[in-house]
Amino acid sequence: MSSFSGNPLPATVLGYPRIGRNRAMKKAIEAYWRGELSAANLQRTVVDERRAVFETLQSAGLTDVPCNDFSLYDQVLDTLVMVGAVPPRHRDLGLNALDTYFAMARGTAEVPPLEMTKWFDTNYHYLVPELAPDTEFTLDLSKPLQEYRQARSLGLEARPVLLGPLTFLHLAKVAPGVAADFDPLTLLERLLPVYEQALAQFAAEGVHWVQLDEPVLVSEQAQAELVLRRLGSLPERPKLLIATYFGSVREALPILRQAPVEAVALDLTGPAESNLRDLAGAGGLPGKRLVAGVIDGRNVWAADLRAQLARLASLHGLADEIVIAPSCSLLHVPLDVSLETGLDPDVRCWFAFARQKLDEVAVLARGISAGPQAIEAELQRNQEILAHRAASPITRDPAVRERVAAVTPADEHRAVSYPQRARQQAERLNLPSLPTTTIGSFPQTQALRAARGRFRRGELGPDGYAERMRTEVEHVIRLQETLGLDVLVHGEPERNDMVQYFAEQLTGFVATQHGWVQSYGTRYVRPPVVIGDVSRPQPMTVEWTSFAQSLTDKPVKGMLTGPVTMLCWSFVRDDQPLEETAQQVALALRDEVADLEAAGTAVIQVDEPALREGLPLRASDRPGYLRWATAAFRLATSGVRDNTQIHTHMCYAEFGEILSAVIDLDTDVISLEGARSHMSIAADLSAAGYPSGVGPGVYDIHSPRVPGRDEVTRMLRQALEHVPAERLWVNPDCGLKTRDEAEVKSSLANLVAAAESLR
């Protein structure tokens, strides 16, 4: 076996986190946006943080490293720039290249940003390319070459990573104003020459290998044979690694076997373990190198090294060479578990973050190269950790398991149908037509974050902290009353994150201090980890919701995060089916819903933005997932009286494939993203026969621009073409946590004025 550069260690990674040490990239980019950091200093930070990543990979024993996986915002946006597909509305702003890049990501006062949605079935969000029949492509390889040259200057033979042309076109959408039946894939013949030019330029630069990421091959194979044949047949090019991940390639395997490329990366973890069986059944990858993704790149558990060593041994003879790697880019896990000094050491040893996964890959590579005896000490320590976790009483709670076993079908359904509930809720709430509300959170100021930090460090006592939060809740209630909103929220000042906040109050979860993972752009989250059976020791939100309700006669929503989102945005157990954990979380939330209702809360919102995200990539696996996912939501919400209104919220995803499941949730109101996708969701829900209240967002909260009253009115008129006025709600796309108060006040004032003008 050999590695991509000839190094004797047969190991690599497909990508690495790019958030920087201590979230350096977030701080630098946001400082640039505020005008506090120059473009030159931002670039210096980029270079420094890239160097730190290269040095980390090198220190782990890897000289075969990826480059061009570092990004200022998003790798799909980087590809859009590389192929020259900047939308005219952004190109015509007359900005420099950097500010044009950020205008596509965030919008400006003049133009909206690109739509944003989930990257396959992960919680990472990418910016959606907008393509039209007249889109022309031109190559700009400056960023990939810059990163390659930096790696080379450090003595590393780097492998530029490019998003493949098939995946790029499959992820794209039709540009505004273009006929909906236009298929971006028809632009393939126009796009391929740009990739051919890129490979030629890399060859001229002396690049040995290029990694083409084509995760779409897991679910779509149209034109794959053409693309791989065209690019693989170029006379002057680097060697090609075609990287697939997030699932089984199944139908694409024969195409990959026959393609004139030198290497293929396959995910061999979780459900994608079937790739191993399919590979053996097909006769392997003759004449090719197999990059074997045996370390889970999407979860944080320490791998079973002995089991993975045996799996690698079973690959013998299925490819000319085997290179060991994580299953996908390590973008999806935190940086380094050694930073988590606040975690119980007996639990911390169960985890492997990105830095530890490098070590796992390197250990396995040594075991394959020098034999298992060379890593016997590491294997023994690893087995002790796995045994310790399996035997820990933390993992199993008999009371929780008995309660799950006692669930009946009746527990998963409301007593009466929506039309009957709607009449009782209308009588109780007495709302106007086109009722206005927000999604939940209000701006989290620096002062609020500082108060939470002081409380966490013990510098602010519980009473002082509670008083500070109550002051903020009252401010938010008064602001909403002044603006004229109809259904209020308490603003969630006490919450650090919509998942972490609950995870810290539920048994079976642990939270990290430094486990940041990129969600989109400069938005990072700290996913908690499910380490055992889940239950709710005491009420989590009732006190705050009741306090807010005591300040106003208008209804205040209780705000919870749904069971599917709790799991999709956490690192979940790998020792039991996800469905079982979802039932446990649903029962804990059911208790909270019951306590909110008993306290007089008339409107309870249980957010499920991750329902679409969890959808398996393969169509055959989807019915089973949707069955248990919708059942878990209903289990959490179906114990209320008919006149209690249940809302849910979803955002930034392609809902077309799950509209029947959205209906099966049996909510009274759903709010979801509508502004960036030009209200298409209203038409989709109408066509699917969605029977309940709908709030398609009219205010894109991920952009700093303030939507005008006329703009909001226009969007509402579009929605009214598909949703009757008695079922239409008026709200932003998502929570307002990331915006400042001045933007929020102006935007919500326009939102309320637009609703009033149409009543």
C-alpha cells in the first residue's frame, strides 16, 4: 500500500474543520463585516488558520492532505465563484470580489442573498446556486491554487478538493424568472470544459492528485458515466480521486468501477456499510485505489479499532491499494476533545473529535502497514474504553425503557381533527385574520451573552441572573406589544441554543464547552451528545413562559424543540436504533407540553426544522424514517386539549419530498422559510392538500437587509393565491437571534403594517 504522495502511511482525510482555533474565522469575518478589520488582515487570518490546519494534519503523521476545503463561508459558494456563475443581481452591484462573495451569502440593502438549504442529510447549510439557460461558465482557479501553494510551501503534497460538476448542478436551482421546468443538469456540456481547464491548470502547476467530491452519486447517477469518462480521459491531468459519502453508492458502483479514474472514496460506516458487501459482490475496484472511509466522520464516538482493522483486512484484494480515511469530511465534528476539561474524564474518553479521528486513522494505517502487533497497546486501550462505556450505568435507565414500552397508538394522535380543533382555538384565542407572530428568539445582544458567561463562571449569582433575564423578557414583550404583533414570544434570552438549552436539562445528554461545529457561514453550534437513556427531571420552560404571559393579555407561545431536531442536531448514540432514542425524547417533551398547558399556555410551538434533514438519501429508506419521525412528534404533542394550539416550525430545506409527512404531523399551524425561495412553499403545501394554518416566512432573517412594507405585502399576496386568509399566518422565516434590534424593529413594523393593509 502507498499514500497519495508516496508516504508509507496509507492514510488521509477528505476534509477538516475550518472554523479556526477558538473560532478565529467567525471573529475575523464578522469583524470585517462590521468594518473593524481590513480585507488584508482578514486574509492574514485565513492564511494563519489554514497553516494551523496543515500543521495539525502533518503532526498526526499525514502528509497526504486536502486543500481548498477551507472556506470563508461555504464550499458550494466557492464553487459557484470558481466556475463564474455569480448571479447578475450580485455581479451588477459593482463591488469587489470579496464583497460580492459576501453579498451572495448575506444579501445587501439592494438585493437578496442566495437561498440557503441543508447539505444532504446534515445540519450544514449551503448556498444554492441559481442557474438559467443563458448561464455562462468561466474558470477562476485562484483560491484552489493559493491553498495548494501554501500547503506545498509547508512541505505537504496537498490534494485540491473540488465539488464535482454533477453534485454542483444537482444542488442548483432555477434562477428567479426562469421557467420552473428548466433543468440545471442541461448545462452539463457547458460546465464540463471549465472542469477540464481546471484539471489542465492543476497539471501545469505540478498537482499530483485532485479530489472531486460527488456525494450526489449516492442517490443520483444521471450523466455520471459521461462526466467521469470525459474528465478521466483528459491527456494532461492529475490523478483523480472521486469521493462519495453519506451513504451507499449501490447503482453508481459499476460506473465507478469502469471509470478511467485512479481512486474512489467510499463511506463504510453506519448504513453505508453495505458498500463493503456491494464492493465484494461486484469484484472490487480493479486497477484503482480505494479510500476506505472506516472512521465515522459525522459522529463523535471513539471507533472500535479492532473491528475496523478486521474490516480493512476484508478489503484485501478488492482494490490495487487501500488508503484509510474518515467516511467524509471532518467538517461535521468538533475540533479537539482534549479541550473539554469540564467533561467527566470517564465520559470524555468515549469521544473522538476531529483531532482524535486523525489519530485513529493513523493508528489503523500503522496496523495495516506493520501488522496488528505494532499497535497492540492502542488496540488494548481502545477495547478498555469501549467496554467501560458499554458497562456504564449512565447508558440504560429501566424506568425510561418501561415507559417507552407502554406507549400505545392512541398516545400518538390528537382526539379530534384539525377543523374541529380550529373552531375551539379561534374562540379561545380571538385572533384577527392574518395573525402576526415571530418564530421564537429575539436578538441576543453582547450584554445578554456576557450575563450568561458571568453566570456560567459563577461571577453572577442565580438571583441576579434571573433578574437580568426577566428584565429582558419584559423588554421583548413590551416591544412586541408596541409593534402590534398578535401572538407573542418571550424572546428566549436565557437560551444559548435551541437544542443545547434542553439537552442541559435532560438526563442522557451531555454538553460541551468548545465542541463548535459550523452550521452555515459564521454560525457555529455546539451539538450535545446523547450518552444514555433520556428523561426530564423537572419542568424546563414553564417558569419563563408563565412570567412572560403574566406581562400581557395577548397569548404568549411556549417554545420547545422537537424530538427529531433534538437528535439531528446532537451527536446520537450508536448503540441503539435512533427510533428508540426519539421515543425517549418525545416522552420527555410530552411532559413539558403537559406542564405548559396546565400553566395556562394556549399556544405551544414545537420546532422541527430538522425533519427534512434527517431524510435518508435513498428513497427506499425514507418511508421507515418518516413513520417513526412523525410518530415521535405526535407523541410529544398529542396529549393536549382540543383548544390548545400546536405550532411547529421548519426552515431552509427542500420540503417537496416530505409534504405528506408534514401533513402527518397533524399540527394546527406550521411556519417555514418562504422569503428566499420566493413563496414556492405556499404553492407546494396547497398542492399537497395541507389542511392547517400556514406561516410562510416573509422576512429573511439571515440577511441584514430590512424588507419594505411593499415587499412583504407582495409576498403575502403571493401566499394568498395558495392559502386562504383564514389559514394564513404572517411571520419571519426563522428566529431573530442573530439580528440586531434596530433591524428587527423596522422589519417587524413593516411585517405588521403589511398584514394590517391586507385585512
